[in-house]
Amino acid sequence: MCQALVWLAAVLASGLGYLRRGAFAAAGPALVVALGMGSGLAGEAPLEERLHSADLQVLFSALTEVRQLPIGGRKPYLPHLSALLTDDDQTIRLLSAELLCDLAEPATSVISTLIANFRQPNGEEAVSYALCVARFGELAVPALTTALESDSYFVRSHAMTALGKIGPAAGAALPTLQAMVDNPTAMLNTATLGAPPQYRAISMATEAQNAIRAIKADR
């Protein structure tokens, strides 16, 4: 029931997307899909085809079908779900990320795409991707460590969040994180974003310290 409510909230959050894509103007049909009762709405088209539909109702129905499959049964749809991480609709991106992260190791090929989505200006959306990447554990550490040197403050910040969530298994990132603490002004040219550069540098150093503490916990 809790999972159904999560999907329901996601659909409501994407109300503007319905109008933008022109799929349908009323939320009613999508609410049925979100509760897992709309898998028959898309007719007989193959699931792979429906995962590329421009119709939001069909696409939500297809994602619901994938969600209802056992984890192992989702593997054949990995490429299709990966493609949806760059969809124009926020809810489609988030729901696809959730399904991919459930796969864990078989979906490591999508880690770089998830990290690229850290650039989303919507902070809550980007945090969702960071928590998702963290579920890959040690497998995500090399890509997250590289992301610490990104030219985007958002990417660096959310990479630190993910590394902290991974914890002791992210030990390989400690030298890079420590360098960010020791020299927080190194990224001043890319750390403006509407705030004084010095403030951004201090904030980044604090985030790095927090990540280091989390990684060193229980060591």
C-alpha cells in the first residue's frame, strides 16, 4: 500500500507534464495506472514498445507492468528503462530510476546517467538520484569519485551525499574528499550559483567533511 501511495504522489506531482505532452488532460486515468490497476489500458502492444510511447497514459501503464514483475523479470527491460532517465517528464525519470536501482548490480551501466541527472535544478529530484546511486554501494564509488571533480556544484554536492550514504565501502573516495576540505577554494570559479563564492566553498567543504565522517563510521 505504501508503494502505491508513493506512485500516486509521483503522478500528482507530474500534473503539468500531462498537459505538456498532450497525452490527456485529466488525471483520473493516470491515478488508476499509479495504483497498479491500469496495466490493460495499453492494449496488446508489446511492453518494450509501450515503454517508448509518447502517450503518458500508455507509458505509466507500461512502467506499472514492469514494477509488478519480479526483480529478475525486469532485466530484459533495462535498456528501455535507462532511456527513460532522460525523458522530458520528471515523474517518468524518477519512476524509471526507482525500477533500475531495484536491479542493483545488473544495472551498473546506468550509474553514469543517474549521476548526470544530479544536474537537475530541482533539488528534491536530484537527491532522489543520489540516494538511488548510493544503493549500488561500492560499485558506484569510482564514478562518484570522478563526479567530485565535476564543473557543476550540484553534481559535486549530490555525489558527496551518495558517498556518505554508501559509508565505509566508499573509502576509495576519501583522498579526493579530504582534498576538498583542505582546499575548498579550488572550485570557486564554478561554485557561484547565486550565492557568494566563498559561501559556496565553505558549504562544499562542510559537505565533504560530513561525507568523510559517514565513510569513516564503524571503521
